[in-house]
Amino acid sequence: MIQVAQILFILSVLVILHEFGHYITAKMFKVRVEKFYLFMDAGFSLVKKKIGETEWGIGWLPLGGYVKLSGMIDESMDTEQMNQEPQPWEFRSKPAWQRLIIMLGGIIVNFILAIFIYSLMFSTTGQKTISVDKIQKDGLAFGEVGSKVGFKSGDKIISVDGKKYHDFKFVSMAVLFGDKVEIERDGEKLELQLTDEQKGEIIKKEGKGFVGARFSVNEFFIDSVGKNSNGIQPFDQIIGINDKTIKYVDEFFDVVRGGKIDSLQFLLKRDNQEIIVKTKIDSTGKTGLSLKSIKLIQNFSFDDAIVGEIAKDSEGEKAGIEPGDKILEVNNVKVSDYKDFKKILSLVKPNESIKLTVERENSQIELDSKLNKKGKIGLGFKDTKESEYIVREKLSIGQSIPEAFSQTWNMFVYNINSLKLILRPKTGAYTQVQSPIGIARRLPDTWNWEFIWEFTAMFSIGLAFMNLLPIPGLDGGHALFTIVEMITGRKLSDKAAGYVQTAGMIILLTLMALTFGKDIYQLVVDKLL
């Protein structure tokens, strides 16, 4: 529900301010505004009230919103008034330059909103970047597809198409947008060129997560092993393979992704002691250990961890655990980290009761729970400690405004590059386009104002970009015809404008149906699985 509330809040802010841009520019040029609606009122509206000449309302269908101007064919598809003589207060009676400003009013407000939010954030919470220098100090880790297309764990990305990046959140997408990637490997500079097919494989299988920070093996432990564990146990830490000590967990995954292996010698840390385990390797797991059956999980301190999510109808939910709770003890035993927590639970039999001591709003409370048949309680945790790779710099007002303009421009260029990628069929990027349903599922389960406003600014730029596209039915389509009129001196007839608007609405509704359908289907599939 929190995800739904967040997306509705963000959409409401963006739609109201976008439409206000059209409204205020229309009023500047004395154009009558007949309706101002948040969301679409197809058939009926949830709320409506007429104030002066304008009907203000909220529609039932959360697909944008609209401002209905007298003398204009828009989303309402009302052509009746167009058969009458033009009136001075109508949109069609105004000079082309005024009509163009009215059409671009919503887009302008979207850009202003993004700049305002970024300026405010940079001067209060600070400008937050993921430091490229910090995250790739010891190189980067690449997923299976990233390794397959030519990257190697330990590589550093120097530049993409000659451009260097300081904020890592732009790097992974820059690789997909760009043509030439300059990397540093073992002190030597190399150049990689990815094909559209390779980019498509990354997008389909790993997305932006194809590259990330390298993590120390000391931060991970074995959560589970297959049937033929051959001496390897849960909670062991892998610190070496075949007489070679490994420092990063990606080195283990490189072995897993390697060629055919008959046997391996593991150097493990178990209960603070190092032991050696030799095991036969069998990819099927029938006669030996299957490397792919080893599940590694990242450890984290419970000093900074809170309950982030609770599975529906889980034992944790029945016990009364709430998001934001901090687990202090299990059965009167203090837990210092996630590994401790999992270890204590592993000693409890399924369906057996446990006592949890949690901290909630600076008070300690005790809750009685139990484990389900699979020995789980159904809790997901969130580490509240900010990543060591994040750099925050609080700016003055004078510094934050130009930085906000720069960030807005960078995000606008990001949208342009995203569209270019989508229009290259071999990349398959078009399959990743999401409706508000898909976007809502990516939002956090807890209310976070910093995230919401940052997401609102990003979404506002995306909305401005989308509306700039010269597609009939969008602001960009109306603006294009107005610009052509200003150049040629010839205006599109009302009849032709009606046909164009109808065609545009059919295209937009078809695209919306496809994206909503895909996300609803995925939602249903995920629920069933």
C-alpha cells in the first residue's frame, strides 16, 4: 500500500503542476479554461466543483490529467464548439506564438519543478553522488553477462565515448548508451565495443546490475548448500580456492562461471578457524557438489539494520513485528549481525516458538513468534547505514542552483539516450518500458521523503521529455504543428486537426495498453510464483 500511496502522490504532484503550466499561460493570454482535472474523468468524476468559468475535478482513472481550453481539440475530443464561429476567448483565436507558449507551459513547469527540488535538496540534505573513484578503487565486479561480453572483474571504467563520469549511477547506463568503453585492466588501458546484441543480453538478464562494487569475502557467508555438500556447511566463509587465497567474492563467482571443473579445494573459515575441504564437483549435484547450489549471502550489522519488509501472512506478521523495528535479541541471546540472527534461528526447529526482543520508537518490547515449516520467520531487513561509496556535499544556495540546472540537463540527456536505446530493436530495451504499475513496484516499502522528492524530480524531467516528443496527442505534437504554422503561415484545418488528434490518441492508448498489460501480467506471474 505504501508503494501505491507513493506513486499516487508523485503522479498527483506532477500532473497538477504540469497542467497548472498550461492553465496559467492560458489565463495570461485570456483563454477560457473550461476544465482542470487531476486524472481522467472518462464517464464520471470522483469530485468536481465549478469555480468561475472553470470546472475543477478529480477523475477516477489515474492516467495523467488535463486542462480543457475553449476552442481547442484535446484529450476530451470535444469538436462541437469547433463548428461555431471563433470567439476572442478561444485558444484557436490567439496568435501562433501565444498558442505555442500555452502548449509548452506544462513542460516548462516540469523543468522548473526539477530545478527547484534539486536546488532545495542540494542546499539542505546535500548533493549526493556515488563516487566513481571510491567504488572502483579496487576495480569493479561484473555479472555473468558482463563477463561474457568482455569485461573482467577488477576492471576500472575510465570513460565512455571519451567522457569521464564522477557519479557512478550514470556509468552503467552510459555503457549501454555508448559505443566505446575505455577500461583499465591490470594497469593497462583497453577499449571495448559492445554490439547491440550484447547490450540486449545485458538489459534482458542483468540490467544496470551487470556492474557494481567488489565486496570482500569477509562480508559474505554460505547460506545454503546443495544435497552433496561434501563437508561444506552453512555459515562457512569461502576465503580461498585451490591453494589461492581470494579477497573478493566475485573471484568465487568467476570460478563458478569458468569451464568444466572435476574437483576443488576450498579454504574455509568456520567458527573463526581456517579449514581445508576437498570436494568433487558435479554440475548436476548427484555425485558431487554443484557450485551453483552454493548460495552466498551478505552479512550486515544489526546496529544499523531495521525490519524493512514483512511477508504477508508470515509468522513475523502474526507476531506483530512492524517495519522499522530493530531486532535486539532472539531467545534472550543478543544478535550482533545477520549471520548471528540466521545461526540462532537455525538451532530452532520448524513450528517451534521463539522470543524476540525488538526496539520500537526508542522502547524495548518482547514479542512471541515461531518459525514456519521451512524454518523461516518472513522478515526482510534494511541497512540504514549510508553506503561508504556515497559522497554528500552540502551546497550554498548560490552553488545549488547552477548544480540543479546541470543535474536537470544530465537527466534530460539521459532520457534522450534511453529513447535512442529503445529505438534500437536489437537491444530489446523496448521490453523494459514500464507503466506506473511497474514503476510503483520499484519504489521502497517505507516512506522516505528524500527518495520521493528525488524520484519526483527525475520523473518530472521524464514527463517533460515525453511531452516534448512530436507525437499527435502530446504537447510536442501540438507544438510542432504550431511551429510549422509560424514558419509556413498555413494553419492546419480543424477537421485535419481532429483526425491527427484521434490518430495520436489511438497510438498513445495502444502503447499504454501494452505497457500496463505487460506490468499487470508480470505482477500476476510474480504473485503466483
